[in-house]
Amino acid sequence: MRHATIMMGVLSAALLTSTPAWVQQAPAITSTTVELPSGDQLFPGGSDADAINNNCLACHSADMVLNQPALPKAAWESEVGKMIKTYRAPIDESDVPAIVDYLVKTKGKT
Amino acid sequence: MAHHQHDARTQALSRRTLLRTMGIAGLTLASSTAWADGSIRLPIAGEPRERPLTHEFPQKGDMILQRTRPPLLETPMEVFDRGVFTPNDRFYVRWHWAVIPTSVDAGSFRLTVRGHVNQMLSLSTDDLLKMPRVELAAVNQCSGNSRGFFSPRVPGAQWAHGAMGNARWTGVRLKDVLDRAGVKSGGIQVRFKGLDEPVVPEAPDFKKSLDIDHARDGEVMIAFAMNGEQLPLLNGFPLRLIVPGWYSTYWVKMLSDIEVLDRPDDNYWMATAYTIPDTLHANITPGQTGVKMVPISRMTPRSFVTNIADGASLPSGANADIRGIAFGGDTGVAKVEYSVDDGRTWQLATLGEDHGKYSFRRWQTNLPPLAKGGHSFMARCTNLAGDVQPAEPNWNNSGFMRNVIEPLHITTT
């Protein structure tokens, strides 16, 4: 058993030491250009969704919000508050009640 | 700021203006995800459980779509059944801010080392390739992996168990880079930043810090390769910080700036976000307040079954091969045990090859026939420090550090 432990110790040490450069081939690092999906889908709900569509799509796509569990109204209020205060979301104060309403209606929990 | 980043931010902001002025014209509804390859139902604690499966992201195969912009892509569980290393094109993806450069020029890219150092450095990838090279197998796991199983539910990415992956990372020791710059006495932390930027300029930029002794422990590294190839852009091309045994929040992607600090980092992503209750398993009672919070750090042991899903049926009267993966967290796997009697008795599973203490470890067992009916199969990992997965789930407001035993319900027919 002691023998086995020592062997293991040697093994993990070996995994951490640097291998002389001549053993390893230099990996190629080549310039990369990609395209990312735009994530421009709107919140469903027609005009009920106007406020959330106008204010909540700049930093992340709607699926971030739509995949959230149902939450109590207070939790949604604090989420919207966090977006404004912490993440500096440029949101019109007057739109906040309509946004919270939408969230409570579609993803609310008592 | 690089030109392409400017573009991305302008685009993000004009998206908002556009919405204001044009309303819904020209944009699609959230339900029409034309590019989905079907969907998957996640076994999380509640609705919505349905997620699209997508291959629409660059350098990625089929992934579970948690969020399109900025991308949150989860690795389907069956990928972990195929091997101990997670292929680059199936490795999970997690970003905070949507201004992600979509083009990185390997020749002009520079990593800056600055702050409380004797000599500021500006290193190209060629400079790093000339330095002594190290390789290490390590699990990268999101702090919020498995958040979707928290009950009561908490906001945040509703991951099942696939916000983790294991890779062989190749690069240089952070210590060697810091030594080259020469840390001045009084340097107490090292702060890391990548090329990604907030959408709104005054919002908190994503930055993470490690204590100087941790940064210089010879294990923390700057990786330029993952499983023998350059990193996929969405996993941090061209350079990523590797912090073995620690949650992924510290593994800064597209690492471009290293700053030695002579004061503790009080930026939002260290001081407020990614903090946990300073309690065993970061566990509190829902609603509990006045708890001391500390930055999240070391990972804890976990284990998963990978070849059968929750709710599977097995033929009675026959042995069943059950296998999976485990990891010890910040140290190696000592053992994986399983129980088919709700945790009353435990048997040892057979461990697979050891790829080092920070790696996934495969385990397997040949289960003797079970009586007809419903059973629960539990696996639990004990790490080399003697830390074992708990039987009760933890809870905290952020959905961090889940490592409870995850029972699997099976029916023998």
C-alpha cells in the first residue's frame, strides 16, 4: 500500500513538471475569426413586452430571462434593480413597473 | 480599445436604439430558434426545463443553449461518458459581457504584465512559446454548475451538471511570467483581465484576482493549448489562466492583462459577485441574513453517473455496468463508492487511470442483479483530503458549490 502511494506521488509530480521543449512540439497558434449568433430574438407577448424589449436586450439575449425559474415579485424587482444599479443598465425609471409586471405575469410565483 | 470591440459595443447599443425606434419590425420572436438541432429536457428542479440543442456556435458541436448572447453553452451529459477528457468542441462556454472580440490576431496579440513590478512586460504568444512549458490535466467547473437543481430556485444560469469539463492544458507557469517582470515587495495580489468588455462602458469590467502566493505556487498557469490544440475562441483563445482546483470564475479567458496589486482587489467581481457564505459547504437557510461572505475558491468532490440517465429501466436478473466520472475538487480522488440501499451500505467502485489530482477520474462497477422495482443508485466521491460528498444539498442565494450526492432513480423490470 505504501509502495502504491509513493508510486502515485511520483506520477502526479511527473504530470506537473515541465517537459524539455524538445520533447513537445510547439502547438500552432493561428489567428482566429468567428461569427457569433446575434441573439436578437424578442420577448414574446406583443405590446405587453414593449418595455422589456426596449430595456432588457442590450447586454444579453431574451433567453437569459426566459430560462429563469418562476420567482416572487420581490425577487424580480431586485433583479431589475440590480441591472440598473450594478450593471448600469440605461433604463427609464418610468418603464420599471411595466417590466416588473411582465416578469411577474410570465414568470411570477407567489 | 481594439476596433472590433468598438464595433461590438456600438452594435449592442444600437440594438437598443433600434428597438426603441423600430419596435419589433425586422426582429424575430424568441420562440423561433431556426438553427436548433431539436431540444433537450434538463432534469433540473422545475420549469422551464426545455433547452434548444445547437451547433450554431463557432468551433462547437452540439451544445445545450442556455443563453445566446453572450453565450452560455452547456455540455450534454453523454459527452462525459465517452472519455476522461472533454473534447474542445463540446467544452462548455460561459461569458459575462457581450463585447467579445470575434477576431484575434495571433501576431499582434500582447499580454501585458504591469502594476507593482520592476519591469512592465508586453508578451507575444511567440514569447510565451519560448518559455519553459508545462502541461496539466484539470477540471474547469463553473461556480454555479448544477444551479438548476437548487430548491428554492435562485436566479442565474439554470445549468444542469454540464457547466464543467476536463482538459489537458499546456502553457507556461504564471510564476515564471511574474518572475520575469519581477514582483516588487509589497505586491499582495495579482489581478487578471481578458479582452472582453462590458456593453456599457461604466459597468464593472470582468476582473479576477489571486493572492500573490497562490499566483506564484508554480501550478497556476497561462495556457495556450487545450487537449493539444489552440483554444477555441469561446474558451478563451489565445490565452487562458488555469487555476487548478479552483472554480472557473478565476480562469480568465482571452487573458490580456496581468496587474500586480499592492492592495486587496475590491472590484465588484471579487468583493460582491462570486462570494459565498463562510460556512460548511457554503450552506445557509433560505432567507438567512447577516452571514459573513467570502470569495469563492476551492472546488469540492463530485461524482456523476454518465452511462444511464435518471429514470432509466434496467432488465432484472442481469448484471448492469454502471460507470461515470468523479473529481476530488482541489485534490485527487481517493475513492468512489456506490449504494443501492439509500446510503445504508456502500461498495467500492473501480477507478480508472489517474491523470493527476486535478483531473476527472473515470469509475465503474458491475452491479449484481437488483430485485424488481424501483431503486436509487448513489455514487459518492471522497477526495485525498478525506472530504466526502454530503447527503444533503447545500443552499445559498447564488446557487454556488453544489456537491451533494446525486441519486439516480432506476427501475428494474
